[in-house]
Amino acid sequence: MNLIFLGPPGAGKGTHAVRLAQQLNIPQISTGDMLRGHVKAQTRLGLEAKKYMDAGELVPDDVIIGMVKERLQEPDCAGGYIFDGFPRTVAQAEALSEFAKIDAVLNLIVSDQVIIDRLSGRRVCPDCNGTFHIKHLENASVCPNCGGKLVIRKDDEPETVLNRLNVYRRQTEPLIDYYRQKGLLRDANGEGSVDANYAEVLEALGIR
Ligand code: ADP
Ligand code: ZN
């Protein structure tokens, strides 16, 4: 199955996409993680992307499209994949339709208040890419998975969070109608507990 997970920042796309990818034994493709990998490795692409990411703006479409197109050529994508955080603009969705066939688009629905709460409490582990919320951590600075030092993502700072939400509304939300019109959209509630939401995700996608 070739899937897209759509939803505002902090909706839980990454959490559910990782889990479902493990369950289906297919890769989860997060353009955000790929970009952060480039930034960390200080590639040319990373240096170019960093200024947009730090400001909560979208990285230009041509950069993203080229990166994704290459990724889909890797052998692990042959049996299906889950996009997490891509496409983020109608232009990206249209480009994607030229080189991939999408089976379903999961739309995670979450209110602004919940998003702001989640992002402002988010801590990430640069060593294992784990994502956590301070309210679930015994120690807010130690990764419970690998013992690494947890950090606040630069784009989770309060002003940037608001900007990312605006960017989402303006540039990404139109994809909901775009995919609904194609008959591919499946809605799921993104509020509440991770396990309850995951059950909804499976249900919405008809996976059991
Ligand atoms: P979020 O938690 O906001 O969903 P991501 O990890 O998906 O975060 O993305 C972080 C940043 O990387 C975005 O704010 C944006 O700058 C950039 N980015 C990721 N995916 C895309 C994309 N498909 N198009 C443009 N920019 C992207
Ligand atoms: Zn870790």
C-alpha cells in the first residue's frame, strides 16, 4: 500500500506512521527527518533547507520533489510506503502523481489548542529520532529509548509554532479537498490517546 499521512504539525503523523510502517513492514518516509539528516550532515541541500526550517516555512517544492523522487527508487519502497509530512503543497501532490500511485490519504484531525500544547511540550532525541512529550517523561532531558540527550526542536519554539500552523492552513490544508475530490481521503481523530488514535487510523484505512 502506498499511503500519505496528512495533518497539521503535532497531529501525530510521525507516531502513527512509524507504528503502521512497522506493522506493514514498509518504510515510513518523513521528509522532515530526511531534511534534518541533510542539515546534520551539512550537505548542500541541508544548508539550503535549514533557513526555511528554522523559520517554520516550507522548503521549496523542487528541492523536496527531487529528494522524494530519489527516495522512491530505493528497493525498500517496492512493496509500499507511508509518506509522513509529504506532500505539503498542491504542487508537490501534482508532481507526486506523475511518478507514484497513491492508494489512500489519512487525514488526522486535531484542534489548534491541542497542537499548540503538544508542540510546546515536545522533546526529540537527535540520536534515535524518538519524539516524546514532557508530560510522559520522568526526566525531561534523557531519551527513554537510548539514553541520549533530549532537545527542543528549533521550530518548536512558540513563535515558530504559530507560523507553522499558519503555513499549514495556507499551503497544506488545501490538500484535504484535493484528495477528497480524488476519493482517496480517510478521516481519523487525532486527539486523545496514542493507542485510541491508532485504532482509528487502522479502522479508517481498513487495516486489521
Ligand atoms: P512537523 O512536525 O511540522 O510536521 P516535519 O518534521 O514534517 O515537521 O517538518 C519540519 C520542517 O521541514 C517543516 O517545517 C518544513 O520546513 C520542512 N519540510 C518537511 N517536509 C516538507 C515538505 N514536504 N515540503 C516543504 N517543506 C518540508
Ligand atoms: Zn534516543
